[in-house]
Amino acid sequence: MIVDVLQRAWQVWADFGAELDESQWQRPTRLPGWTVKDVYAHHSPFPSATLAGIRGPHPNDPLTCADAGALLADMQRPGGMSEQVAEVLRDTAAQRAADTPAAALVAEFSEVGEQAIAELREADLDRHVLYGGYAVVPAREALRIFVLEAVVHYFDMATALGREVPGPMAGAPVRTTTSLLAETPDPVALIDTATGRSPDPVFPVLR
């Protein structure tokens, strides 16, 4: 169940953040201009946003993306939303990291995250939710993207600190992420490239 996978991923974040000292928080990552704390701060609003989404009203609009792969593909198209907001996300993360004590960032996963998971277990995951003010998707598909975000950015931080990856994300979180990444490009192009039948590049599918 996707809620179980998300719970495991967020617990990894809670445990990881609780272990870091100040020098580790400030370590640069493989994302140019992003420290470990910047990356952590970028992902830390997800539990609160999830809780707000559970408790908030359902959008009345019909689905605009039925699955997470289609949503990611649309966001990643040239000139799409991901490209448009990249600098804003970086600046927002840096400001949040500067303004927020590390303990408060960790509490998003150790406390708010646990409450969100508990309420997700009682929620209708087929309900429509507004994803980032951008698209209306089924709740369970939004959660798949949350897992992907948790895994990819954990790798960013773990690599910066010389920790093994996938480490505690091995198993269901990595499988969920791999599956979603495989659903994002055109399926024929992916199959032909992966089997050596086409020289046309498919990756990266996220930037």
C-alpha cells in the first residue's frame, strides 16, 4: 500500500535529520548551490501539505492527470512548470533552511508526518486532490510522487555525506520510485532505448 511506503520513506527522513550535526547540515550536495539543509528544507513541507490536503475540501474540477507519470511528464516538458519554478524552489528552500531550526524541520517528519500517515489510512485515496496548485489528480497518485521526492532527495543528501545508497530506502521506496520514473517517458521510446534498439536519448526524465 502506498501509505506504508510513504510512512517508511518519511521515517527515514526523520531518523536521518535527527542524526546530523551543524557541519553536516551545511555540507554541499551534488545539486549546485544546495546544502544538505536546503534539500531537507525543500522536502519538509510535504507532511504538512499532505495533512492540509486530507482535511481540506475536495476540488470540484475533474481530473487533469489520471496518473503520476503523466503529471510528471507534463511538468517536465520544455518550458513546463518544473522549468518555470526551478529558481523559485531553490530560493524558497534556502530561505526556509536559513529561517527554520533543524529540529523544527525534523519534526515535520517525526511528528506531523506520523499524524498525516494516520489520517491517510482512513482517507479515500481515490479522491481528487489539487497537486501544487497545478493539476487535479487522484490522491494515491500524488502520494507516489511524494515517495519519489523523498527517495531522490534522500539520495542527494546521503551522497553528500558519504553514506551508502539506497541504504534505508532499499525495497519498496526504491521500487516505487523506479516504477514511476519508468512511467514518465514515452513507453515505446523507453522500451526501444532500454533494449538497445534506438540511439535516441530518453533520460533524464526529471531535472
